[in-house]
Amino acid sequence: MIIYPTIELQNQRCVSLYRGRLDEPQIWHVDPLKKARSFAEAGAEWIHVTDFDGIAGKGTHRELLIEMIHGAGAPIQLGGGFRSLDGIAEWIDLGVGRVVVSTLAATHPDIVKQAAKRFPDQIVIALDVFQGRVMTEGWRTSSAITPEAFLAAYETDPLAAIIVTDVDADVEDSDGSLALITRLADMARAPVIARGLSRTLDDISRLKYVPHVSGAIIGRALFDRSIDLAEALAVANAVAGPTPEFV
């Protein structure tokens, strides 16, 4: 299973948001580029970056993102504010490893399908679920689309992965979120990356054995040191022991 350490950017700073609330960021006083490099040095195969200013329609992180793409030491999976095929193509040309689309995938699937065909295995779609419906606009708008219909619409497209997030997830109800991820991963035709379920090493251990879940995105837990990245990578990469045979 691949661990995707995550950097979320707002106003040139690393932040974490509570359920996507852009006006209530938790600010981490670290340099984004240095943090990305530290993730790569710890052994990360990918670094997931979300540009919250991009979601808000601002282009404030362009130079920083280009620095991260070329200087982090690991490929970047970038999401935040992609609204056109040209915009996706531009960032792939700039060297980003994968582009993540969310609202665009729900509102203009034709564009995303074109992108997947043009850039096979470089397009990731984000499926954000709240109360049984797909969320758009950075978790601010509930659509009429069910997650099942969303997945069905992309079952034949050459996607790199599908990120699944239970927006309604509660710390005390992680089993419910795990059940949702498990069910949707079983339906998906592309590898599923779970977001929002990795708060402890035990969470990673459980996710590792969910069929069709190929990765886990970890953000806040790395910044507040609930999880050490090297330990998370060790758990994710551990080889399962032999299964005893019963006669």
C-alpha cells in the first residue's frame, strides 16, 4: 500500500482544514518545500499536494508549486482548482506526476474523460461523499449524484486512481467510514486511495488489508506528529506473515 503524505497550501503556508472550511485553517509553521523534501527523504513514493487557493480561484502558488514539482525529490500528485483540459495539460507539461480533479469530475465528466484518454494513468478523480451524495466546490456543495453513479460513469476510463473521502467521517465512527471505503473500493475499476481514515498506525494496518485500496492519504496526523512517516511506511510495506493451515 502506498502512503501519500499530504501538504495542503493556503496563502503560501502549510495548513489543515476542518471539513474543508477555508476560513478556519490550522496553520503549520513549516516551509512547504522543505517539508516536501523531508517526506521524500523519509521514503515517500508520492507526495499529495492540495492547493486551497486554487480551489478558491486564486493563482497564488504557481511558483511554489513549480519549485515543489522539480525540487521535492518525489513525484507530486496535485489537486485544487482544475477547471479545464488546458489547465490539466499545462501542469502535466510543467512536470506534475498526477492531476487530481474533483468538482470537474462531477460537473464536466466529458472533460475528465478526454484528459484520462490524453494522459492515461495521470488523472486521479476525487470522490467526496457526504450523507450519500457527492460533494463539490471543496466540500461546500452537495450534488444530486450518488457515489455509485459517479463510479459507474468512469468505469472504463484509464484513471490512475480514485481518492475516496467520507466527509461525514467522525473520529468515533471510523468503522462506518471504513465500511463506506470498503464498499466503494469494491465497486471501483481503478485503484482506490483512502483519505481521512489514517489517524494512527492501527488505522493504516486496517486499511492495508481492505481489498482494492491501494493507498492512504495522510495530512494532519503527520504535522501534529500523531503518525511518524517512516513508521507509517514500514507498516504499509510490511509483508504479511504466513497464514496457518488448518486440517
